[in-house]
Amino acid sequence: MDIAMILSTIRPEAAWSIVENDYETLDWKDDSPKPTYEEISKSWQDVEIAINKTNIENLRRSAYQKEADPIYFEFQRGDATQQKWLSKIAEIKARYPYSANSQT
């Protein structure tokens, strides 16, 4: 569990510092209430899902640009079929699947 990452997500405007990801060293410098360890722990799964989803989106975006977009332009010129382009998109999605928790 990455406490700093969680705090940056659930309290993005808050001021705080932490040493070596140890909750006991969390120095809360904000006017808002300091989150409990339990609150942070409960937030970890949602933060982790969001991070994984963003990573998959970035991998897909890169693959679409490198692999699918050229086929799309070939399709637009009549040099490739729409099915070839759609098959490439499906291949990329299969290569970089979302986890069951992060699908949208």
C-alpha cells in the first residue's frame, strides 16, 4: 500500500509529509482532519484500480497510435478493410485487458 499515493488521491489539496511510507510518521499539516489508517487502507483498492486502469489506457493509446491508426488510414484510402482495422483494435484490447474491477 502506497500511503503517499493514496493521500495525494483522496486529499489532493492537503499539506502533509511522511517518511518511508510509515503511517506513524505522517505529519498532518492541514486544517482538515487527519485521515485514519483505516480510511487510508480502505481507499487503497480504489486508488490501485484507478492506477491500473490509467496504465492500461496509456498502453492501449500507444498501441492504437503505432498499430491501429496506420491501418485506419489505409482503410480510409481503400487500401485495407474495415475488418482488418477492427481486428487490430480487438487484438490490442485483448493484449491489454482491463481487470474485472476497472472495466468501463
